[in-house]
Amino acid sequence: MKKWLLILSFTVLLGGCGTSEKNEADKGEPVMGDGNKQEQQQDKPGRDHSGGIVAGAIEPKLSVTEQNPGRTLLRYELKNQTEQVKTFEFTSGKKFDYIIKDESGKKVYQYSQDHMFTQSLSKITLKQGESFTQDIMVKNLPAGTYTIEIWLTAKNEENDYRQKKTFEIQ
């Protein structure tokens, strides 16, 4: 019985390691993510295909999905519209990067400057019709108009699937 109690205690202890959230509000910088870091999804019948099918291409898209006072949620999506499986390879845990600029064009935040990434090879494989999505929560910025520019950081790719979007923080 003691053995099982010890194992259970050890598991709970390890499960709690690293789960505390960093209080970025103190630094006044945007906070990335909303708990939905990345996902791959296959298209389902009836899904909205705004823009139609782009045969033979990986289709990047950046959209504002939600705006609330003091925060904006954006979604970066890469959709495989080719007839082949597409694999993106990465030299670290950084799969994308982005820069946020204010109305005057001054950089106010860059994702990669505030984060550390694992130094391990990784990859994302997208079958035909599948998407890679990344949600980005931007908050802790003064009210105003901003521009975000986001791109994929895969190695050996001619295209970085760069997208820009203007949004407001109210």
C-alpha cells in the first residue's frame, strides 16, 4: 500500500511541475496563445471554404477570430490544397514567428525574442485537405491599431507562407 501511495504522490508532484503560468501582464507585453497551441484538422463536409480550392498549393490564411476589450484572438492557418502529403521540417520547437508593429511601423513585440525553444528536430505532416492552425492571443497592449506579420519557420522551404493583418486593441 505504501508503494502505491508513494507512486501516486510522485506522479502528482511531477504532473504539477511546470504548470504555473508566467505573469506577462507585469511586463506589458502581448501574451501568445489561448491554450489551443496547434492542431491539425481534416476538412469535414459543409465546412466553409472561403476563397475556394487552390489546387496544387499550400494556402496560408490569417484572420481575426475574436475581439474583446483589451485583447484580440488571431488564427494562422496553413491548408494543404495539394494532391500530395506535405511535410514541414523544423530544426527546433519554433514552428512560426511573428512581429507586431504599431501604427507608425515601430516593432512593439516579436514572439521569438520572448520565448525559448527546444533544440530538437520536429516535423508537421499535412495530408491532402488537412490544416495546421495556430491561435495567437494578443493582449496587454495599449489601445490602438496594430499590424501582425506571421510566417512559418520550416527549413528547406522556398515559401515561408508569410501573412499580414491589421487589427485593433480597444
